[in-house]
Amino acid sequence: MLTVASIATVLGFLFIYYSILFSDGNRRINVFDYRFESGKRVTPPAPVAPSARGQQAQCYFVFGDSVFDNGNNNALNTIAKVNYLPYGIDFSQGPTGRFSNGRNIPDVIAELVGFNNYIPPFVGASPAQAHIGINYASGGGGIREDSSQNLGEKISLREQVDNHRSAILRAAVPRKQLKQCLYTINIGSNDYLNNYFLPLSPTRRRYTPNQYAKSLILLYRIYVKELHKLGARNVALFGIGKIGCTPRIIASLGGGTGCVEEVNQAADIFNNYLKVLVIDLNNNLFGAKFTYVDLFSGNAQDFAARGITVSGRSCCTVAAGEELCAANGPVCTNRTKYIFWDNVHTTEIVNAVAANKAFNGVNTSPYSISQLVN
């Protein structure tokens, strides 16, 4: 059983995800304005304020793992594939490959930046789409090539950068335009969940947590600098959340009783090095703006006060020992109260507040995403 203390700790890991209101001029939009009837979402009024300013970035490119993936894994031979119900139960297009019940973080960022449509996945995108934006993220993707081998096929960060290079060259996207685009990257969790902390992991025997984090950041720096060579100038690097508080890790490594601090501490070491990387990139890459997005720290009391109180279990039905929703299985009806959709990934409401906090600079340093695009 989870204790009150452990629940508070779990809630704390995702406070950064939550911000009830975001402001736009004199208009304030309640991103929590959701209602459910018979298990179906009644869509709230769309946030129109960002589009009133017009599209704020020339284009938007997305890199990362399952937190950002919106369909690239659908054609891969992998168990990290979610193109089935109940995934997408609250999304206008149904199951698309997004690892949530509805929108993911890049979807909401695209809305806030003023795009009329969500950024499509690389798989199936037309060449012309490179002038508008492409999502390269892949469930299971990591900084290391050997991360998530237990899941099957995936697209690593290196391969995602290669795909981006191919896309912009094929479409002949002007360098001047690429410098005015937004880039967001969420990567690193799989290098821990599906590599370092796997049972009998050779990586863990080889590296201390500090050595491992350093090795990841050295690789990360190479790939980010390559993106810079390809024109990236406005880049948000998302840190790792408290992955030791996910239902998967609580069940597998925590004995079902609470967060696993060893896992959280390892993620925190990575995040601290990532912050230093952001400072280094800003100091040494002229004309570029890099920012760090904090998904680790937060305040449990504020989070719980907003009604998001279910933390130790998933909203959807997950079979024992698994992390993804069972196909067509029952789901909770009060999805705005749940942090986790499945045993790893968060609900749409949590994704929405995470995006709003990043856009408004509540959990970023030194720039908000709004400042990156203005």
C-alpha cells in the first residue's frame, strides 16, 4: 500500500506539469476546463489567444521518446506501439500512436505557438512538410544506441537527427527559415528505464550514476551541436522527470510501496549536467538560444490542491508486469484526476499543464518557450 508520504512524493514529481491558468494579454484560459459524461470528454473551448497573435515560429521540429512520439513507431516492429484504443480515447483523431489518452506536450506547444495543425510524424510526411514542421520522436528512443533493445525497433536520437537532415535537404528548406524555427527535445528516460536500470544491465556494472550521466551528456552535446549546424537556433531541452515515481518502477523496483530514490537520484544527476550543457551551448554558440525545461522539481501540495490526486496507479488497465494499456481495456472516467495514463506515461491534462508551464517560463531556464519564438 502507498503511504500518505509516498503519495505526496509521487505528486511532487509532476508539479512542474501543472499550472491551472496561462495568460495571454488580458485573456486567461483555464486549461483544466474538462468535463466527462459517460466516460467521454466534452471538449472545452479551444484556446484562441495564441493564434490571435499569428503563428510565432516559422516551423516546429520535435525530437525525443514516447513522451513526444505521435506515430513514428506505428510502422516499426516494436512493443512500444500504441495505435489502438484506449490510447487516443480523448483525441480528436482517435488512436494515432500518441502515448496518452489525448494530446501530448508538443501538441499543446504547437497550439500555444499558433500552428493551425498539429505537427505530423516523420513517417508518412510529405517533403513539403519540412517547411512547416516534423515530429521525429520515437517511443523507446534514447541518447545511446543500445537503449530500449528490449522493446524492439526504435529511432534513436542520432537517427532522428539524420532524418531531420534528410528532410530539410530534400525539401531545400532555406537556412534563414530554419534559424527561425522552434526545436524541442525530450530524451534520456529510456537510457535509464530501458538500459541502466534493467535487471543485470551491463551498463550499470560499467558506470557509476555520475559516470553514466556524463557519458550521456557527451553524446547529447554531439547531437545538439549537429542540429545547430543544420540551423537550429531556438531549442528547448526537456529534463527527465522523477521516473522513480512511475507505477512501473514503483512496482518493479520499489516493492509497490513508493518512489525509488535511487532511480530519481540518477535522473537528477543527468538533469544537473543537462543544465550545465545548456549554459555551455548559450555561451559558445553565437546567436542561439537554448533553454532547460525542468520536469523534476515541484510542490506536491499545490498539485494536489488542483484536484489531480491519483498518483500510484494508471488510469487505463495494465496487465501485471506490463507498462502499456491493454487493448480495448476499461479506463477510468475521471481522467483529469489521474497523473498517469498507463504505467509510465501521463494523461492529457498533465501534458497540457506541462506545456503551458514551459511556454510561460514557470519551469525553464534561462528562456521560456515563448521567448524562444519571439
